[in-house]
Amino acid sequence: FVGRFDYTLSGTTNLFVRYTSDLASVFEPNSGSPIPLWNSNDETGNHYVTAELRHIVKPTMANTLRFGATRTQELASRTDLDNGLLVFFPGRMSGVVNPGSGVVSVGGNQVLPFEQRQTRTILGDDVAWGAGGHSIKFGVEYERQTTFVNLPLFGDGSWSFPSLTAFLQNQPSIFL
């Protein structure tokens, strides 16, 4: 969605506002495994706002006040049913088993859930002056950015085996 608003308040003052929204969703039936038992969903929501107010103070001087805000968000989560096949900890989702020797891992995606949000705001004011062949422009701008990331890696457990033989003998090399 994109919306734009232009308005002339008076002969010397104009207002401009634009809003953009970008939403998306992706479903992966086999996230983290070639076997479609461990699903995931990824959703993004991005919002952008820009506003500008221009005012001609006098024929040789103009003032521009501007505001901008950006909010981006991504949320990826596992949506697989609790099939109980690889639950290593009660109350958590399935983990991963890597049998080694080039055999592909099976289990849920261990980098999910993942959440990231970023907010950025900008406020600025510029003054422009011109007379004859001379001009000068000066201004000030304030910017604030906050970021939140939640990425609990390997929260559901991951068994790794150095070889298929070690897997069959139940001798893992590491458990995360």
C-alpha cells in the first residue's frame, strides 16, 4: 500500500505526506529438513512515513521542516505440529539429528523462532536564504534508531555425530 497527500495550505505554505506499507508472508513446508514434518512461517511488516512542511518566510527565505519514520519487522517461527519425533526437552519443539558421513540432517530449523524489529525516526529543519547571486542553506537533523533482535540458537537441541557408524552406535560428538 502506498498513500500520498499533497496540500497547499496557503500561497506560501505546502504540506507533503507519504505512507508506504510492505507486508509479506512465506510458508516453508520443510524448513530445516528435507522431510516435510518441520514447517516454518516467515512474516515481514515494513512501514515508512515521510512528511515535509515548506514555508516561504519572505521572498528571499524559505523554511523546510521534515519528519521521517521507518519501522521494519520480521518474525520467523516454527509452525510444525508437535510430532514428538525429536523432542529432547519437555515442552519444547523438535530438535535436530545430524547422523554424519554426508547424510543430511533431520529435524526442525534451529535458528527459529527469530524476531527482529528496527525503528528509525528523523526530524530535520532547513532554512534557505538567497539574494542576488548569493545563497546559503543551513539546518539541523536529529536521528534515532533502535534495534531489537531475538535469536535463541539451538534452543531445542542438536545432536551431531562424526560418522554414520558413530550414529548407529549412539556416540555423538556434540550436543548443542
